[in-house]
Amino acid sequence: MSATFLEARPLDSDWNHWLRSELASTHARKIRTAIMVGGAVLCVIISMALQVPQLATSAYMVFFASKETKLLTKITGLGGIIVLTIGIGATLLLYKFTYGHPELRITGMAIALFIGMWLSRASVIGPLGFLLGFVVAVSQSVGEAAPSTEYLVRQLLWLWVALTYAIALTVVLNLLFLPDTPESAARPKPKSELSTASRRPDGRSLFVPDAFTNPAHVHFALKVTFAAMFCYIVYEAIDWSGIHTAFITCTFIALESTEATLYKGTLRVVGCVVGGALALFSIVFLMPHMETIASLVVLVACASAIAGWVATGSERISYAGLQLAFAFFYSVFQGYAPDTDLDNVRNRVVGILFGLIVTGLVFQYIWPERASQRNSK
């Protein structure tokens, strides 16, 4: 993946042609974007009608779980639901020992995140291993804000409901409307896949051949854990939990090489700025005049169409689309009624920029790993 990001960068004189080609219209892209728009709109209607918390998370999961093919979407959805169930169960069990004990809770967060990031590189189920560690770590990070254990358990179970129904809805929509694309399997493999073929498991192991011998896997997990926990300790110390997106940023932009991590961070900033600008415009000029859910649905459909069009592009720009959706949904959906509070928009942007700066510095100066070094191995 690192090499793919580096190969994606256009020449300075070729930006216009590169951007036009990346945003070009295709039949498959139109269908995938329509599926994302429909899924986000349905999440808004369902969550608003049934008063399901975490509406922003449900709407974002539509984008996160939608993949290029039916098979990938089904595998991602089923695997994600299983991992989420295990992760929520594990964090509830962990809270029996860590609730009310910050020293144990922070230690548990760091260990869970380290294991998840190590599995993301050393295991064949890398994305699911990462998701498991991430769910446990993030769930532990909100423990001190809960007024009681009963409230905490209820919120975590509602989180499972919000995530699970959104993923299931996304899988169903893709299975119903996404056309079969056998030609995608015949596409030529990018250089990044060819250069890492020797590191793939032989089908009889859950781990890549160098999982326990290559120190780079441990270094990578330690760097991400350090960056994320540093951000967490800082925003808790200054009592500014609104910038918790810094913690999420450190984990989601991390790739093997320093250059690829910074490139992905740039995509996150671009998506965040565009999504935040759309949210700001909506909160200031549109939402004060909204009186029914119909107007909100139209707004969500328009924003989702923009984010979905970018997210269904190649790996060169798709991450910016995901971040556009993330910034917009988490800024606009602040409850079950229109809200004109701009603090969320500011906090999301500040948190993402803070996480990007910390991650960039950590990957630049602590065990820096260059893409050229990985490809030569």
C-alpha cells in the first residue's frame, strides 16, 4: 500500500490532468456512489425515527464498509460485525478491572492498540486485527467521561447497535444493487503488490513469513501507539476531549513508510477541510431553516454524493472522500434536532491537524522507514 500511495503522486506540472482522470465518471462509480447516498439517507431516517444514538457513526460506516465488489463488501461486513462484537465484549470485560483506575485503563489502551497495529502488518487478517485493537482502545478512552458503569455499558451496547445495523444495511444494499465486476479481477497488479508478494502467507498460516523475525513490524506498532497515546494524554491533560479525532487520526493514517503516511495524512487534511467547510456552511445557513427530516435528508444526500464520488475513486484519492464524509457527519449530527453549535467543526479540524503533526514527527524521526527500503527487501 505504501508504494501505491507514492506511485500515485502526480508530477508538479500534471496536477490538472491527474485530478480530472481521478474524478472521471464511470458506470460503476455512479452505482457505488448511489449506494452510499442511499445507505447514508436510510441511516439518517432509521436513527432519527428510532432514536438510535451515534447517528454520525452509523452514516460513516456506510462509506467505510462499501467496497469495490460484492464479495469484498460481504467479507468486510461479516468480518467487521464479528470483530466489533468481540471488541465490545472484550472492552466490557476489561472495564471490570480498569473502570475507576486510569493507570490500568491507559495501559490497557496502549496494549490493545499495539496488538492491533502489529496484527495489521504481521497477520493475513490485518484490517480485522487492526479494527479489534482500535475498537478496544477507543472504547477504553471514553471511560472517565461516563458518570456511572450502567451508563457506560448502555452507551457501548448502543454503539454496537449503531455500527452493526449500518454495516448490515450496507452489505444488503451492495448485494442488491452493485453489479458483478469480474473484469476487476483481471486488472494488472500494481507494483506494490508485486514487490510484497514474497511476504504473503502460504495459505496455511495466519501470519506473514517474517511476522516474528522482522523488527519493523514491532517498530511500526510502537510508533503508532506512541503517537496516539501522546495525543490522548495531551488532550485529556488540557481538558479538551473535543479534539479526540487526534487519537483516531494517528491510527488511521499510519502506513508502512514515512512518505506514504504523510501522503495519506495530506488526503485526510484535504477531506477534513472540505467536509468541515460543507458542515460549516450547512450549520450557519441551512440548518436554522430546517423544520422536517425531509430537508435534512436532502442535505445528507448532497454531501454524501460529493464524498461518495471521491471515495469511489482509486486509492490515490479515495481516502479523502472517506474523511470528507467523516468530518461532515461528525460536525452536523450533534443530536436529534438541528444544532447551530460550531464548536464541533473547530474541534474536529484541530484534532485532525494535531494528530497529523504528531504522527508525521514520530514517523520522521523514530525508526523512519522509507518505501525504497521496503521495496528493496
